Amino acid sequence: MDKKIILPIVVLLVILACALTYSFSETNGIEDKTSFTVSSEGPIPLSEIIEDIKTREYYEGYDNETLAWMESLGDKQVFSGDGIFLIMSDYDAQKIPSEYVTDVFIHDFVDCNVIENHSLGDIKYPKDVFYVKNVVYKGQEIVEIPGGGA
């Protein structure tokens, strides 16, 4: 009689152990997160960034394949940083506070999973373009502009 009870308990414990192992390894990719610093002045619709790339001399010589990939992403939002664009869903973009200010720079720190990344190519001011998900806002730093303010 004891063997009939022990076997289902052992099977149940094995299943529980497997489930726990899976849940620890799949916690929204926390272990695979990449850290970025972006400007608080966002989000900017991806369509506006694409239009700027197509029309502004600043991006002259951009990579056509990267731009086509960006266009294929559809209705997304963008935060920019030093040499980067972070493309994300509206949901993830809402996690980053948006502040437009004068006389200071506000840098927001985020961790997120990189889905895919590309480069705008060998242009005068290169930009790496990252498509991300699971954004986690980590805080901000306010940097005063020398000679700015009252």
C-alpha cells in the first residue's frame, strides 16, 4: 500500500522540480537583459525617426537594409541615446518617464531584452538600432549644462 502512495508523490515532486527549474530560467529574460542610457525626451514615433533618416543630411549614406527593417516593425516608439536608437512597443515606452526640460540633460537608465539590432551603416554620425522588449526602468541622472540656468 505504501508503494502506491510513494510513487505518485515522487512523480509529483519530479514534475514540481521541473516546473520550478523552468520558472527560474524563464523569468522574463532577466539574466539576458542589456543596460542602456537614453534621453528622457521621448518617446518619438518610429515613423518620425524613419522620415528623418530619409531626409536629413545628418544620416546621409544610411544603410538601406536597416531602414527597410525599421519600416517593417510598424507602429513602434523610439528613445534615443548616445549613438543608439531603442525601438519598443507603446507598452514598454510607457515605462520610461518622458521629460522635456531646458538647462539640463536627463539620462534614463533602462534594462531590456534585445530582440534584434542593426546599424545605420558607415555614416558620419553612426547609430546602432536596437529592437527591445521587457523594458525595466532603473532610474535617472540629471546633468546640468555648463553655463545654463540662472
